[in-house]
Amino acid sequence: MRFAQEDEVDAMTVPPPPAATSTAEIVAAFDANVREAAEILGRFDDEALGRMFTFRRGGTVIVRAPKAAFLRRVLLNHSVHHRGQLSVYLRLLDVPVPSIYGPSADESPVGD
């Protein structure tokens, strides 16, 4: 999320996140990243969100869009994609899928 403060980012220069050693460490990092993202997003005004943002990998432009559109794609659409992947993995492991966007087929309907 930090790189969204820039108007152009090259993926080749973004350092990888540190390797986690436990589930607790992953959850703590996620929580810290959510807090940081909320703080960063709170600083954007309409003018900043309307500026063009370019995300590239070396010389190849991957996305060039208004910053608001890029953030929506990363923060919402991409998160939805990963939640979908998670639900598939859980099903493959015969783990009941929790409520992600409302009740899942693995939960009892209200009133049972």
C-alpha cells in the first residue's frame, strides 16, 4: 500500500515482504497493514485520487489508470479474488467455509 503514495512504481524495485514464521505473525502483519492502509488512504484527496498512476515491471506498463481506479482494483477486486481462492482451498481440504460475504452453504440457515 505504501507505493500507492507514488504516481509511478516499478514492481522490480518493490522489496518482498518479510517471510512470516507463524500464523500469529501473518495475522499481526495483516492487521498492521490494514491500519497503515487506512491511514494512507485518509490522506488522499480528490485531486490525488484523480492523478494517473503507472504500475510497471521493468519497461512493461502493467496498469496506467487514475489512482482511484488502481486502488479499487488492488484493494477490492484483488481481495475478492484471493477470498475466492481461499474458499476453494478450504473446500478441497474439507474445511467448512466460513461466512465471507454472508452465510455460506456450510452454515445452518437461521432458524434451524
